[in-house]
Amino acid sequence: MPIKYIPYSKNPVQGQAILNTISRSVRLLSYKDNDKVHDRILRGIPYYELIELESVGEASQNLVIRGECLSACAYLKEQAIKVDLVYIDPPFASGADYAKKVYIRKNPKLAQKLKEAEEALDFSEVAAFEEKMYGDIWNKEDYLNWMYENLIAIKEVMSETASIYVHLDWHIGHYVKILMDEIFGEENFVNEIIWAYTGPTNQKNNFPRKHDNILFYQRHNIKIFNGDEIRVRFKKSTKSGGKTALSGKASDEILEVLDAKGKIPEDWWGDIADLGKIHSEDIGYATQKPEALLERIIKASSNEGMVVCDFFGGSGVTAKVAHSLGRKFIHCDIGINSIQTARDRLVEVGANFRMLEVQDGINLFRNPTQTMDKLSTLIDGLNTRRPEGINEFWFGVITDSKHGTMPVYVPELKDSTQKVLDTVTINAIINGELHKFDTYAGEIKKVIVYYVDIEDEKEIKMFIQKNNTTMIEVELRDLKQVLDFVVIDDSVEFSLNEKGILFEVEIRSFYSDKLKQKINEFNAKKVLSANTSFIEISKEGLELIEYISLDCTHNEGIWQSDSEIKIDKNGFVSINGQKTKEFWNGKVSSNTRPKRLKVRNIAGDETIVMIEEEK
């Protein structure tokens, strides 16, 4: 449950409609259920407990937050933190699934032997499988309701001079433009920036789609815009014998000065290549954007020391570039892979920051999409193949001898608006969905409604009792009770030895039940396809490890990484953020005796093990 709900607008005058201080009273864009968003906004932003997972470097205002956009905004508003620039690259409602390529590392023992024999490792045959990061599959109306609520919350934590850049494409950008006109005001629209890029395409029946749209708005009619910081050189004109293509009459000296100073780029950016041409930046993260794109935006719309925030932080490029340009940063994302990727990138560039996690009940898996996929196997007796007459509103059915077929409702966890079971949702169920069972061939006696949070359980039950005109029983169940039994730590065997002035931890074996299942699924598909390229794991299992950290300071609570290593897909190791061309030897050392050991597997699951004191 949320600790409380934080009003979007502070201290409204009694009798004044709260929404009037946020947006127009009449919605510009009409679509299904958009009126229901107002009920949630009137209730406020749900504020959950946050715990600090790790502190990196010195005390800092920089934040890496694992949680949804709304939860992060609630925290910032509660802490009176204002952001000066927002860049977001949210899902595009593209209908695509995005996957992370999970690479099996080289067995450290084999790598060491090859190194000693001066043999080269063949990196072209690194075994890998894909793991879904999130599904960008939305009903258009659901997407717009979700985006509207997020944008309202973001606006409330922006400073008076702040700007916001929303990065989308042709799928949904034109609808979001109308939402932003409504939320920020048409008069506060600045630019629609076209980021054009090139690359391979096999489209034959239409013009290849090779651009994204970035909507640029200001919070109020005062904004920061540093045009001189982002000037680019004029292109040479072939028609003028190589001279710069400057209009108007001017002396050669003036032309030379103007050419050296350059021009503010137009709203069509064709000079920033995508990652397909910048291999040095590409870390294999779906939806990753080039650093030059964020550098231009951050330089243009913020000054040193200001706070730059990305609520859909992805690979962490916004936070990294903000740090490099002397800004403070806030990185937020719901996916654990995003948090870990951003954390490791920021460590590499020497950033100081705190890592926080929102305790909203759905952070047990790497992201909400994976949680939804897993739920079908976690809810006892659930069959996701709905019989005829049970529509897609229901997640599946449970059948037993006493109650017969029982439809099961599960909130869509990637949509934060569905997390709280309120009177609006329960009314839609009992006065909408239950009446549809009149035509069902079988007799429905009971339905099961799962929730993550509930507005007021006693009040909801009274509402059901008073308004349910059918003979169907409605049973409420807490979804967190299902999720609480899910987390199974990986198994780590290790030894601790003193080597002179160093303490050395050697990982002897590593086993991950989740990864074992994934690899078995991968190999089973290869059998069916008559492909003999299987993934084989050594008995030690060390090739399943991506990252190891030693905490020499705390026995519990906030993690402090006093020594760490990260192994890349080719087996090379980074030590405390510094890349090397050394292969991992299965060990990690520290100057003082470690108290705890953290091991992250290649899919992102982390296991913490206590290191016993000497007796």
C-alpha cells in the first residue's frame, strides 16, 4: 500500500477544482476512459516507501531510482526536489517486444589456460540467448491515459524555468503532441525536433521510416536556451567554389568569423548518427540512444549544476552525459537491467550517486513484463487459455469441483494506473464485466480479483455488497502474497584467503536455477530446429557471472562496493570501473576484510551472501 497520496497541486483554494491548476477543464483529445484518469489525479500521486540499496562514492544528490515514473515523481515532490530539464524516451506503443541479448561469459579456467598458452579466444562464437526486457504492446487508449498521468506528475516536479523533451516516433507521437498541448499549454510548445538517421532497410512498399520526433516544451514562458553552446559548422557549398554557404553580402573576414562560430542547428537533426554507426558506444541495450543526441539537448536547456532527469532512463545515457557536462542527474526506470546498466556506466565515469528502490510490490522480477509472464505459472491452478465466453479482460480461469469455472482478474503491472484497486475499477467489474456472463454457456458462481494495492479494502467490499446485482461472488486476493514466494537466490560457493596485505575471494562454483531453465529452453529449441549449436555450461558455472562486489564496510543495509569487478561478454574484466584486457581468473580482492559478497548473474539477478567472521 502507498504510505500516502501526495496532491498534484499544493494547497488548492477550498472549492477550487484541483485540475484547473494543472490542465484545461475540458480534455482536448477524447478517447476511451480518459475521464477516469481525473479520479486518480484527484486522489493524488501514490507515495511508497523507498529504501536505499547502495551509495556510490561521496554523499551526492545524484539519484538512480528503480521504480515507475509516478513513484519517482511522488518521492521528488515529497522531498521538494525540483528538476531543471527532463528528457524521456518512453515506450513508443510500437507493438514490439524488446529483448536483451544475454551472453555466456568465457569459462575463467579455460580463458586462463588459453592466455598462458598464448592462444587467442574466438569471440565470434560467444554463446548468447535473448531475454525479454519489456513489451511495448499497448492499447492506444491505455497508452494515452498512462502517458497523460505521467506527464501531469512530471510537470509538478519541474522548476519554473525547466524544459521537457519527449522522444517518440510515428506510432503515437501525434497523439502525445495533443496531450502536451493540453498539459503544458500550446503557448509553451517550442519545437518538434526531427532526429533523422540512416541505416539498412528492406522496405519496398513505402518510403523507409528513418526519423524520430522529439517534442520540446517549456514549463512556463521562461526557459533556458543556450544556443551558443550547441552551434555547428556551416556546410560547405559546392556551388560557391568551396566557400561557406552563408546568405547576404559580407566581407570574406566576416564570413570567416561567422563560419568559425557556426550556427544554431535547425529543428531537423541529420548530423547525429544512430548507434549503428557508433559501435564504441553500443552496449547492446535495446532502445539505447547516442550520447551526442543527449549532449545537444542537455547543453541547450540546462546549465552546470542543474538537475537533469530521465524517468524512463534505459541504458543510462542521459545520466552519464549529464554527469560528464557537470550537471546533477536522476535516472529512473522500472527494469532491473536498466538500473544495473546505468549503475555500471556511472561507476566507469567516476560519478557519485545513491541507488533507491521503490517498495511498490512489483519489483521482484527484472521488469513488469517478465512478472506478468511469470504470473501464469505462479497462481495455483490458473489456466490462461480462456474458454469461449470469457473475454480478454480476464487473465485466465481457475476451475475446481466446488465453484466450477472462476474467471481471474490480474492488474496489468506495466500500467501503473491498474495497480490500485479502487471503486472505479471494481465498478467496471461488477457493473460491466459480470453482466457479460449472462450469455456464458457454463454457470459462473465466482470471480477472483487480484490487486497489488487497494484503495480501502473495507470500503471496496461494502461497495461490492451494495452494488453487485448479480449472483456471482467476488473474491479479493493480494497479488503480493503470490509474488513474495518467487525470489530464489542463486547458489554461490567461495573461499576467503589472505594474500599478504590483500583479502582474496575465490568463487569456486555458481548455480542459477533460472538461468539453467533458460538455457534448457534455448537448447530445446535448437533440437527442434536441427541446429546443433547448443549452450554448454561447465560444472563450476562461473561463465554465468557478470559482476562481483565486496562490501567491507556494512554487515547489512545500504551496500557499499569497496571492491568490484565486471566481466564483459568476451571475458575481459573491469576492476572498480577501470577496463582492462585481462581475463577474469575467478577471484576478486580487497584491501580490508570483506563482510558481504554480491554476485550478479548474466541476466541481472543479484545474490548477496554474508562472509563469516574469523573464529
